[in-house]
Amino acid sequence: MLAAADAGSFTAAAEALHITHGSVSRRIAALEAWLGTSLFERHGRGVRLTPAGQRFAAEARRSLDALSRSAEHWRPWRGRQTVRLTTVPSFARLWLLPRLVEIERDDIHVELLMEHKATDLDAREADVAIRYGRGPWDGLDARLLFQERLVPAAAPPIAARLGPMTSEAALHAEPLLHDSDTSQWRSWLAGAGLRYRPRWQDRRFEDYDSVLAAAAAGLGICLLRQPLAGSWIDSGRLATIGARAEPNPAAHHICLRRGEERGAVIELADRLHELAGARPDLSSTA
């Protein structure tokens, strides 16, 4: 029945299932007799679902999905498993990719989806999402991956010019760099009683790693998110300015579908937390 609904004809469904057209017709007729209602109506050279057929098909898909999840739970985990993980490009480049070999080991293959939109896990667009924000997210099991602290940073010549005792007001007078989220600069400056509004000399970039690259190129002051961007300090591309650090209002969380039972998905989440040093407990949201 579902094959015919997807193909739009009994003939195409028969070809996909490697059975005869008559077998498809007889099976659907038997199902309609058992349900006491028509599931398909003919149009042109094909068929389409009736309203009752649409409702039954949706219930059938949900039931098959539940059976599939149950099978994943009971079937032994053998061989390399593919897990689809989605995150924003900057997080992938700064934190995930350098650790991917260690995360995958020899039994998991991560299919990485780098995109800015929030992927719908319930629609099976991905298995795991690393989301940046304050949460919670409806219908997801989300747990903290790691929190960040914000400290101003710039190219070493600019940091040397400003000096370690630079005031917040002096920093505010410099060109400030940020991505689409200005809450970090607002939060950091608010700690000094200053209000941030974007100005002509400030620069906005689509991705956070572009903000870091712009700062290293001498275009202004960025807020270094530790530990996410710690390698930019370790490599000498950037230098911190001053000692005051503020907590980032947002954080990275790892999100799974509620009730996820697939062993490879849960194992991947555990490995991410192990590398991040985060707490292992899950926090469900409504």
C-alpha cells in the first residue's frame, strides 16, 4: 500500500516490489475490504490516496518507524555504523573536525552536515545535532556539551599596542568584530557598565571562525570564546587583551531525539561528551 502511495501507480509499485500488477491490486483490495473504506482513487493513468488513505498511510509509517527503532535496540551492533551529525560550519571547523578521527574510531562513520538552519531530528534529517544557544528545545533530549568564557583578543601587534591594562572604554573605542549574534559583546560590555550598539567601524561576519580570521588580520577586536577558539591563542595568531572574562550567555548542547535507542547514536553522544569533559546526564525538554 505504501509503495503504491509513493509511486503513484499500482504498476510502478509492482515493479519496485518485483511482483505482478495483479498481486498489488489484490492486496490493496483485501486491505480496503478489511478496513471497510477505499484507500485509493484513480486519476489519469495513476492513483492517489483518499483522505482515509492518507490517514492510514501516516499511521502505517509511524508504526513501521517504531518497529524499526525497536529492531535497532535489540539487534546486536556489528560493523561500522553511519551516524548523521549536524552542526554549524564554524563549530565543525574549530572543534569537531580536529577531533573527528578520535570520535569515529573504527566502528562509527560520522556523516557531517554543516548548515546554519536547525535540522529537524524528528523528521530524520539527522541523528544528532550540536546546537548553540540557551535551550531548551521542544521534543529533544539535550545536554550541555561545554560552556564558554568570553575574553577580548586581537592580533598580537594590536594587543601589544593596547597593553594588558587596557580599560573597557578604550576597547569599546576600537573596531569590534562579531558574527550575527551581538549578545556576546553586549554581555561583556555590560559588565563594565557600557552599552553596545553596532557602529560603522564594527564588522559583522557570517561565521565565528571568520571573525577570528578577521581579528588575526588586524581588522579589530573579537571576543575569544574559550575553549572553542583556544587554538588561536596557542598558535600565536591571536593574543588576549586584559584579564576580565565573562560567561557566554549561550552554550553548545548535544541533542538527540527523545527516546533515542540506536546504540551507535548514543555511543557517539557519549564520545563527544567524553572529549568535551561535560557531564554525562541527559536533560529532557518538553
